[in-house]
Amino acid sequence: MTQPSLRHVLQPKWRTALQRLREERARGGHGKLIVLTTVGALFWLGVFGVLYKILKYFRGVEELGPLLAGKLLGLVLLSFISILILSNVITALSSFFLAKDLDLLVSAPVDWLRLYLAKLGETLLHSSWMVALMAVPILAAYGVIYQGGLLFIPYAVLTVVPMLVLPAVVGSAITLILVNIFPARRTRDLLSIIALGAAGGVILLFRIIRPEQLARPEGFRNLLDFITVLRTPTSPFLPSEWATKAIMGYLRHSLDPLPLVLLWTTAAAFITLGALLHRELFATGFTKAQEGAERFIRGRFWHWTIGALLRPLPVAKREFVLKDIKLFFRDTTQWSQLILLAVLVVVYLFNIKALPLFRGEQVPFFYVTLVSFLNLGLSGFVLASIAARFIFPAVSLEGRQMWLLRSSPLDLRALLWSKYWVGTIPLLVLALLLTGLTNVLLKVSPFMMVVSLTTICALTLAIAALALGFGALYPQFETENAAQIPTSFGGLVFMMATIALLAAVILCLAGPVYAYLRAANAGEPVRLDGLAIAAFTAAAAICAAATVIPLRIGLKKMEGFEF
């Protein structure tokens, strides 16, 4: 029997993607494409502009400039690889073992190698596209500053492609091994182990790299020690170091083909080894993955704990809240990410602690207040990223069962209310933790403590409402993987709206904070004049509008769902 080619195996996915594009175009998708292209171009320009100024400064420093630029590129590529490995492990579990088309592909006369390459390509595409897009303005800035020319474009592609392939192969292999080792009924629980490994890896990575050293050359014994650190690779066996040497060697006109050869030969060898591992273990792992999973969530436990706390609420609202909590903890792909969330908080606080403000020097009051104020924007962006992962998919995760809720006499307002508060309360606790601990570390004044905590509470309520509203406005009921929902068009629009919200609030508060700094430096008492009160009122009005309007729009969209 003639085996279908790799193109035929991939053709259904390609045709499905084209059909979705046609449907979007028929429903007026040109507007979405224009918005997405415009926002993407603005984001690229922003990243390019910031990196352009940094690299231009580096290039003005003789001898040390290229070393600093190379070290910065190495750290960026190393962080990309760390993100990609975790992303590929999670994506491979869905692509290789949980995808809806696997029943047909496994039973069809498809060669194991073609099946492996097709699923590896699918995993690579879903997990790496955002990193690849992020690399475009970064590499463009390097090419412009160091005058790489037009030939730098294909050379950069030749360098980045194998660096993206390697994490995809490694992540797929890790998933394949874990599925075969762990009991079949715990297939989805593998993600908790993955999250723990990623947590340890991130902390170890930050401890090994110690990037704060590069910002303080006076911390070294002499200039020679500092140059030695810059010249020494983080690890000579990492693909990120090979890619850095290949790119910087080309840009400095000292081209060495060895790093590029290492990247491509290693990628080819890993694909070969991954294919052999797939041939030996995939059939057993796929069989185990089809069995049902045991659940540790029991109805009585939640009724005795959360149900008792929610007893004053109406029955419908209480049951909706319990339902959302149970669904969250029954899905390991959801609750296991709480471990990574804890690591994110630790790394965030570690970065604040690593600032020069904590080295015993006399730091001006201005810089402490400035860091505390700018930390509001950074904390808001972190909260937006978390809301995009946990709150934005809340409506989409109902799946086709939404038609039951839509056609039942249950109040959709209560459903939306439960989803909002189930996501908002943990996010609010995290926001207060991030902002409060950061301010304690910075030893800010009581005025800045009150402003920071009040602002972050208002921003959290608004960010959660935006996430839920846009999630209802752009649902993804047919998705095979919950991790792909935040990367949809609606997720990108939500992030854009959140960035605009953060910018508006920060601009409103900049005036009162500046007036406070000026009064504190002059030794005068802090007074709230009419302009300061108007600025605080404007910020509160923006947050209130960003909370109420998206929830109302989301409710109207849910009431109009048709299946």
C-alpha cells in the first residue's frame, strides 16, 4: 500500500486554517487583520527603538561595547530557549497524545516517521511562533546598529531556525518519556511535574547567570575580571551560545562557520534521536493516554469548605462558583501553573532585591519613589499576563456545554459574576503581595504605599473585567488546547487594551507623584491641591469604566451566543 506523503498528512491542518481565515473574512475579518498588523508593527517598533538606543550606546564604548552586546544577545536567546522548552513540553502533550485528529491518524496507514514529523512541526509552530516574532525586532536592531546588510536577514533565519527546532524535539521527547513512565490515569498530571522542573530551572538559571553583575562593573576586583565575565559564555554547550557567536561573528565581520554547523548538525541529530524514540515509545504512550483519569476533586470537600463560606449567597451564584473552582482543579493544565506563578513572584522579588538600592549605598529618595511608581506599571503588566492565562479562557473552557447554560433558565449574569470573582480574588491577593512586598523592600513612604496599594487594587479589578469581557467577546469553543486560547486574536486585543489602561492610569498619577516628590525634596508638607484630586479622580474613573463596560459587553455577547 502506498504511504501518504508528509504533505498529505499536514494537508487537513492547513485546509482547516485556510477555512477559518475564509470564515473570518466573510464575517468582516479584514478589520481584525488590520488591527493585528497595526498593533504588531507598533510593538515591533517599540522593541526595536529601545534596543536600538541600548546597542547604540554599547557601540560607542570601545572594546567593551561588542562584548556587552553579545552578552545581552546571549541572555535573550537563553531566556527564549528556557521558555520554549516548557512551552513545547506542554504543547507536545496535546499534539502527540490529546489532539482530536490522532484517532484517525493512528488508525490510518500513515508511516510512524511521517506522523512524528507532522506532529513535531505542529508542536514547533504552536509553541514557537510568538518567540520567533519577538526575535524579529531584536535581530533587526542588531543588524542596523552593526550594519549587517540585506544578507544578514537570511543568515539570521539560518541561525534561529535550528535554535527553535532543538527545544521542540527535546520537549516532545520529555513528554513522550513521561507519558510512558507515569501511570496512564495520571497523564495530565505530568504537567505538575513539568511545572516543578521549570520552577527549579528558572531559579537555578537566575542564580547561575547573575545578570545584575553586568550592571555594576565596580563590583569586580578590576577591569580584567569584568572583561573575563563578558568573554566567558554562560555555557559553551547551549545552542543559545552557538547562535550568539554565529550572529555576533557575522556582524563583527569575523565569520566563523563552526557555530552554524553545530546548530544544524545538532538539530538534525536530535530529530533523528527523537524519531527513534518516537518509534519505540509512542504506541505504548498513546494507548495509556486514552484511558480515563482519576480525579482527586470530591464534591463534599468543596461544599464543606468553600460552600460553607459562600452560604450567604443565592443558590445559583454559590453553585456557579463551586463549579468553576472544581473545573479549575480538575484540569491539571490549569492548576499546575500555580507553581510557575509562585516562581514568577519569587523571581520578581529577587530582581527588586538585586537592585543597587539594597547594597548599603545612599540612594536618593527620588530614585526609590520612582522605582516604586514605575513598579505599578510592571506589576500591572504581570497581572495582565496572568489574567490572560487564567481569566480570559474562562468562557471558552465551557466548550459546547455553553449551549446548556445558554438555553437553561439559569441567570447568565450569575455565571459571569462567578467567573469574575473566582478569577479576581486570587489575582487581587497576588497584586497586593507583589506591590506590598516590593514597597516594603524599597522602604517607600506611607504616601507612596497608600497610592500604590489603592491603584493596584483598582487596576486588578479592571484587568480582570477586561480579560473576562474580551474572553466572552472572542470565545474559542472549538480549541483543542487551553494554552492556545490566550494567543488568539481576542487575547492579543485584551493585552493591547490592558497596556492602554496601564498607560492612561500611570499618566494620570504622574502629576500628583511629581508634586509629592517636589514637596518632599523641599521639606514642605504634602498637600493635595485641586489638580491632584482631579488626577486621582480621573484614574479612578478610568478603572471604573474599564471594569463595568467590558462586563456589560461580555454579558450581552453571552446572551446572544448561538450554537
